[in-house]
Amino acid sequence: MFYVVLLFALLLIGNSIFMAQFTFQQEFQVLKDIALGSMSIFTSLLAVVATARLIPQDLEDRTIYTILAKPVPRFEYLLGKLAGVLLLLALSVIIMSTLFFIVLNVREQNVLSETLRQMHASPPDQMAEALGAIRASAFNVNLLPGIAIIYVKACLLAALTLFVSTFATTAMFTTVVMVFVYFIGHLQATARAYWLQTNAAGWITKAFLAFVTLLFPDLQLFNLVDDIVAGTVIPLALFVKTATLGFFYAGFYLLLAWSVFYRKEL
Amino acid sequence: MMRVFIVILGLALFGSARLPTEHAIATAHRQLHFCAVDFDSELREQIGQLGFIAALSGFRSLVADVLFVQAHVAWERTEWGRVLLLFRQVTTLQPRAILFWETAAWHMAWNASAAAMRDSTQPRLALRIKAQREYFQLGKDFLERGIRKNPDRPQLYEALARLYRDKYNDHEHAAEFFGKAADRPGAPSYAKRFAAYELSACRGREREAYDRLHALYAAGENERLPTLIRRLKDLEIKLAIPLDQRISDPVP
């Protein structure tokens, strides 16, 4: 996690220095895009990599035998492992968000003081309008639900990785499978659209599209930040629905993981 | 083997259960113009295979930003063809980012058109003017496409009005688009005023312009700006408004 946060901080600071040559709107837009985009990549990556190692590592260290020899139900073992990863993800999202808001605020204050210096002779209403425009293009309260959805997506990926790791033999296999699942999950919406179209394709193609749609999660639904940064307001109902769907996914994958792990011979 | 079958069956059943919810959320996304990107072969040709996959995998805004930075560099080098190509890609990937449409239109209609007029390699004035007009058209095209993707936001209507006013000298259209901008939520306070200013420059619509400017004047002190008073005074003379109905402010 430390390296992820370090990389994120370097990316933010480097980006913010480089972007100083842009107008403030361009600078804030690119800063937000890069910060939230990299936050999404890093949390997804952390969710997969951290979870993929959990069970193989315990098997390798033989700690799993010590734990399961005690009266600890296997479901609790899995739940504990997943809870640990979710906590780690929450911590990394909080740290990355804090860093992002600090950098955004520093840049905003710089632009505000520069504007105040340049417009000191302007009428107060013009000055207020200019400062308002700067503030509006910097921090936006809609960024918060966007960040929350990034976390929900990471939770979903962590639960799915845990499920895959219950039948995988190595952490590498789990990671590779999850990379594929990640890409297929983002294409799932396209597959669903074609599948549900009445006269889109032959039955073999339709069967394949149905297979993709039913088996893989639709990760595109959790990509709200692109549009939030562009200024779109997320209605509360949509946010709640998306977050609920994400946690529902995570819960279901945990149950699936348990159903595989329940009778697994260790 | 049985367990694998049960797991796949469980996944499929879960898939069918969540399908209506996901479909409803996807419909809500479309209504809100989320991800209004056409991931087709044309876009793939434009941004390349790698960029296309990245855009499809949830890194759409990151790819758009990288291309935007490239467009900025191309602008610094005054490579106008490349600027146009890159901004077409950027706006295709991030159609909801107003800033990208505005910047693209500004580069085309203001910067590239000015560069075309000063092009020392083209000695014929007629061809330079033709090139300049083509860049105006490219800027207009960006704004019109941007408006189609963002019909609810005022900024692009305003930018198009400015383009009509400053580049085409078309006050009729400028008034129309300033008016449309003023009707959208979050429009700047001056949009309504600017629509009336432009209308006052349209032949045959002086009475309408006078009524609008007078309504703004009557709205309060904040609207009584020097330009508004000057235009009102001009229209009072042009329309031969009776002296007792004229505004009392001196000509600024």
C-alpha cells in the first residue's frame, strides 16, 4: 500500500507542476481526471493483488491449518480475510483522497491569490464572479460520491478475487484471471446491449453474449468519475443504487467463495 | 465437477437476478448522458488499438487527458492539422467535458484561422481567406457537436454565440445563441444582456431589442451598465421614442 500511495503522490505532484502552464480550468480538469483515474487504477490493482495472495500465502506459511484447527468456521475465516482487505482499501482511498484534496486546494489557493493580485483594481462584483468561477472549477462536492464508487468497485473486485483464489492454485493464476475478468467486466455492458437487441446476431453469438453477461460483473456501471469530473451531477438515487449493487455483488461473491472453500481439502 | 456446475449455475442465476437492476442503471446513465461515447471502429481507428482498449477499460478520461496534453503541445508547435485530429479524439472520448469542446473550437476558430490569414507560404489572399473560413467552420462544427452532446449546459451556446458575433459578424444567430445560453440553468448573468445587445444590431428587430433592453434596464441598477444605456439611447433615437418615455441617464 505504501508504494501505491507514494506513486500516487508523485503522480499528483508531478502532474500539478507540469499543468501550471495550462489555464486554471484546464489544469483542474486534468488534475481531477488524473487523480481520480489513477485512484481507480491503484485501488483496483491493490484489491486484486492483495486479495490474490491471501489464501496461497496462508497455505504456504501453514497458518491456515493452525487457524482452521481451532473452532473457526471457514466462512468466518474468509470473512475476516475479506474484511482486512476492505479495510486496507478504505485506508488507501482515504489517504489518496486526502492527498488529492490537498494538492487541489494548494493549486486553487495559488490561482485565487494570483487572480486577486491581477484584479485588485476591478469592481467587486467582477472580482467575486472570477473567484467564484475558480472555486467552481476546483473542488466539487460531486467528487465524493465518485470516490465512494471507486471504493465500492474495489470491494467488488476484492470479493471476486477471493472467490477465484478459493479454487486457484497460485496467486499468479488468480491475478491473471482477474486481469481478464477486469477487461471482460468493462466490456460486459456492450455484450449485454447486443444480447438484448432482438435481431443483433445468430444464436451462437447470442448464447456467448448471454454467457458473458450473466457470468461477469458489469464494471462499466462503476465508472462514474469520468462524467463527474466533466461536471455531471450524480443523483442520490443512482449513487445509492450503484453502491448497493456493488455491495450486493461483493456479498454474493463471498458466499460463492465460501461454497467452494467449505469442503475444500486443504 | 458437480460443485463447478453448481457454482456456474449460481453465477448464472445471480446474473439473471441482477440483469433488470443493471439494465435500469444503464438506462439512467444514458438519460443523464453518461459515457455518451460511441465505441465503434471509427474511434478505434482514431485512437489506436491500445488507446481503444484503455478507453474501454475505464481509463477513458485518462486517455482523453493524454491526448489533450498532446494537442496542447501540437498547438505550441502550431501544427494545426494535428491539433484538429487530437481534439476530435479528445472530444469523442470525453463528450461531457465542456472545456474540451470550447478549447477545440477556440483553437480552430481563433488561433488556426488567424494563423491561416498570416500564412506567409500562401501568397494568394483569396486562398488565405478560404482557409480562414474553413477554420471558422471547424470551430463552429466542434461547438454544434458539443451542444448536441450537452444540450442542458449553457457554456457551449455562449461560445457559439461569440463565434457568430466575432467571426461571422452574424448578430441574428449570436442573439439566438446568447438567448439559448441564458435559458439554461447556471447561465452567466450577462448572457441575457448580450442577447439583447446582439439583437439591437439586427436590422428590422430594433423594436424587439428595445423592449428587451428596456426590460433589463427596469430590472434594477445592476443591469444599468454603460453599454446597455448607450444601446438604449441609440434605439430611442432610431425608433423615435417619445421624450417622456426615454430613460433619464446621460449617455456614458
